[in-house]
Amino acid sequence: MDAPRPTHETLRPIPLADVTIDDEFWSPRLDTNRVITLERVYDHLKTNGCFDNFRRVVGEAGGEFEGQMFIDSDAYKWLEAASYTLATREAPTLERRVEELIELIDRVQAPDGYLHTYFLLADSATRWTNFTVMHELYCAGHLVEAAVAHYSATGEDSLLSVARRVADHIDDRFGPDGADRIPGHPEIELALVRLFRVTGERRYLDLAEYFVNRRGRDPSPLAGELGRLEELADPTIYERNLDSIESVRRTYCDDTGAYDGRYAQDHTPVREQEAVEGHAVRATYLYAGAAALLRESADPELFDALERLWTNLRTRRTYVTGGLGSDFEREAFTADYDLPNESTCAETCAAVGSVFWSQRMFELTGEAKYVDLVEQTLYNGVLSGVSLDGTEFSYRNPLETRGDTHREQWFYCACCPPNVARLLASLGKFVYARSNDSESLYVNLYVGGAVETSLAETPVALTQESELPWAGDVALDVSVAEPVEFTVNLRVPEWSDEARVAVNGEPIDTEATDGYVSIERVWCDGDRVDATFPPTVEVLRAHPDVRDDVGRVALRRGPIVYCLEATDNAEPVHRLILAGAESVRAVHCPELLGGVTVLEGEAATERMEEWRTELYRPIEEIDREATAFRAVPYYAWDNRDPGAMTVWMRYA
């Protein structure tokens, strides 16, 4: 199948199979993801009813449907993660499991292409009636993404054929000439664009465009469902999954009980939206899908909206860790600068969605600011979603805890574990990009390994060595059969103030355009680029309107955000006051937490004996005493003795 070329100038990621990762920091994490996490996720899906639901449809297992109504998507995300793994290495056991699951899914699919185990086991009359809750399109989207990943990795169309039948079934029912519906949970939009790219079937792209454009317009199909939820599905599905029908209505409505659409990004058309609103995962998936559309057709109005929304996200609604979604109960955005640390959600899936959206914005623009957010989120908000040993997972990622928040082995709503697994398995897709004219290579993430591609119609191999995130040296070695002219664009990370670049030992100008140092020359075999981006300790303040962080600072070194844990500090972490930025020093500890650089420095704390009989004291009577502190990377918190943790430290 020949993928269609984009209709206007964009950048393209390098195929995963063409990228090798051999990196001191990332390789152990990817090995853990492959050997441990994928195995754990598979085992949980075997025991929590997910796989059994498929078997029940074909009469190979007894009992009733188990799990949440969108549990099928967990199987599909596992398949996607496994397929990315198969793209980069041989894994016979994993390959066998993938083939067995695909064969089962193929047998489960209805003759008309429909595929959703809850409704295949229930009354078929209620299919495609409850988009607010039942997430049939969401599950279909994850199936399609898994199919694209599997086809790209193996060249086999066994799952792709299933996905095409699903997509054809959806296209036959919905759109301008069908039923007027939109997904309650975006995901199908991005999936349909990806399916178009591997098949060339324009109908998939048109359907994705319809779903994006229909959202936010009156009358809302979702609003019409809210008054009829009792008749649209078995009421027990709400009780089992979402507490009650009324809780669903409250989620989608304002304080007066009227539907306002914000939770589902359905309050106004996407092109008119001013701020990221509602459920954080839904928002990032929707905007990632819309950005993917833009690679296929120029639409200045839609691009301006996405840039406006992304800027709102980046400058007013993103945690320093890259986490998103400050409303714990609704897993949603709230208001500008409302970023509570302890009560936040910051769902792992939202961090994953942020990476997907930002990456696609980069592909449209070539601007490093989008990759800066990808990097920030990967090293902090994504990696915190899984324990260092790969066996436990975070649904929410608070920036402060009293010691009562921990990762868990699994969740009833287990969307996050396979999601972080599929992102880590596909890390190679985010390291490099290539211009559409194949004249330029972009080095986005400094991750050791190699890439093989074609530039200026010539095979080119690039080997990368990287000391990030703990040190700043990067080396790139070029291999070509004959001299060839092309451009290498090196991203200058936003945290780097002293970038230095040399080609074959000769320093070059490091003035950056759109965040990249561009090296245009005739490259010969054996040419070498040496770059240095020294990570220095930064003491960060939040915007004055972030109320939780007034009078507090966060520590960052390079891309790594730090936190204080009780196990490292003699004093309770909420009492520690940074004595001065100049006292903070970096110390590498190869035996700690898999090998990390920690930050140590001087702090102060109030003399507590003076407070034994007092609740309030005049400020002039308060004495402090000196102490020391240690901070560890945020991604590594809660991997030792349980205890309090905070990212934001008092400062005076």
C-alpha cells in the first residue's frame, strides 16, 4: 500500500523501524517496558475480564461482560505497544500472543464490521445510541491505531483488515450522509487520519474531518442524549462504572443543570475555542487528531485555533512536570493558573495525549517549542506513570502528597498502564524528523542510538551518543556512501543557556532559528558533530496567579524536574525552606534509583519547640535553624519507603 503524500509542506517522523535506541538512560526503561510492563499488562488483561469478553462473544468463555464499557480499548492499546516492540526487535513469544489476540478479535467482529464486546453481548438495538458514555467510537479508534502500528511493524494486514471493516461500518452510518453523531470521547479522529495514511482511502480522512468540524455546533448530539440515558443502555452499566446516571449528567452540565459541552470540548466549534477545556485526555486526543488533519490539507483557521489552544495549555494550564488536568474528580482543566499540587489529577493518559498533540504541532511548524513540551512531559509527567521496576502504575500524578498516594499494580479503570506502555514502546518516533523534501533532518530528542533514512535521495545513517539528562554532551557521526548535501537541525533545549556546537572539531555559530541550530553542508562519511547543552540547576517560580505556588520554588536541572521525599530528608518536606539558589549542587548517585543525579543544598526550618503551645506567632519572634535537603527526580518518587513528597519548596 502506497501512503499518500501530504498536500502541503510539513515534517515527517522517521519510521520506528529505522530508529535504534541504545541509550544509557532510555534503554533500561525501554527494556523494562518490553520485558516487564508489557507482560504485566497482558497478565492483568487475562484476569480482569478484558480478553474473556472477546471469548464470551464467540462462546469460548462463560459469564457476563466484565469491566468498564471501554475495556476493549485496553486490549487494543496493548496490541499497539506490542506491535511497536515487534518493529524494533524479534520477540517470538510476544509475536505469538499478538497473532492469537488478532485471530480472536477477527472472529469476534460482526459481519457488518461492528466490534464492541459490551454490545455484542447485549441487546444490539442499543448500539450506536449512547455516545456520551459507551465509547464505541473511542474503542474503535484504539483498534485502528493498533492495526496501523501492527501493519507498519509487520507488513501483515490481519488486524488492518479488521480495522478497515470497522472504519467502513462507521463511515456507512455517520457523517454528512448518515446519522448526526460525534464521539463522546475523542480518539477516532486521529486514528482515521492514520488509517488514511496507510491505505489512501479518502473516506477515512473525510470522516475524521467531519467529526472534528461537527463538534461544538448546535444542536449537540451529546446534549440530546443526556435526557434519555435510562433508555440508551442497561442502567446497571452506569452504576458499575460511573456511580449513577445523575453523576453522568452532572459531569456534562453546568451548575444550573444545563448542558454546556465543556467537559467534551463540545461548547463551541474547535476553530472558535479560546482555551483548553474539560476532560484533559479528551482534549489532547481531539487536538492531536485535528493537528493530524492539518498535515493533509492546509486550513489556516484550524491551525490558528490549535496554536491558540496549545499556547493556552503551555502558558496557563500545564504543570511544571508536564501534567495536565487540575480537577481530580472530573480529570479536567479548570481555569487559567489553577494548578493545585495535592488535589490534582494530572492523569498519566493526559500526559501521553499532550505528547501526541505537541509532536503533531511540531510536524506542522518545525518549531522547537513543541518538542520542548514533549521532552518536559516525557521525562517527568509520563515516566512518573510507571514504577522503576515496571510493575506498578500511576493514574494520577500529584505534585505533593502527605504519603497517602502511591502507584498501584492495576486499576478498575486501567486506561493508563497500556497507554504509557505504547508511548514508551514508540519512543523512537519522537527522536528525529525529516522534511517533506527530504533535504533536512531534525534531531529533536538527544537519545543515544542510530537512524537510517534517505536525504537528498541518498541513504544516510546517523549515530548518536548522548549523556542526557545527567550531562550535556552529544555526538553525532555521519555515515554516507558518497558526499551529499543536506541540513542537520539540532534542537537547542529551552533549558539550555550555553549551547556549543562543532563540526569535525571546528566550532560553528549556534544562533538558533525556531529553536534549531541548522548545519547545511556537504556531508562526507565520518563527519562528526559535537554539541554540548550543559544542564544547570534552575530555581523556578510559578506565575504569581498560581496560588498554590506563591512563595515556593521548584528545582529543575536540564529536562528533569525534582521533588523532595521524606525518606531523604530529616525534616518534614513541607517545612523545608530553600536557603539560597547558590547552595544547590548536583551530585550523581549511580546506585540510587537506578542511577540518578540528585540535588543537594542548604535549607532552613522553623524551630519547632517554639510552637509547642502556639498556633500563631508574630513573625519577628520566629527563629529558624539550618538543615540540609536532598531532591530526587520527580519521575522516581514513590519507589522507596512511602512518605510525603513535594515538588514545590518554600522559599524566602
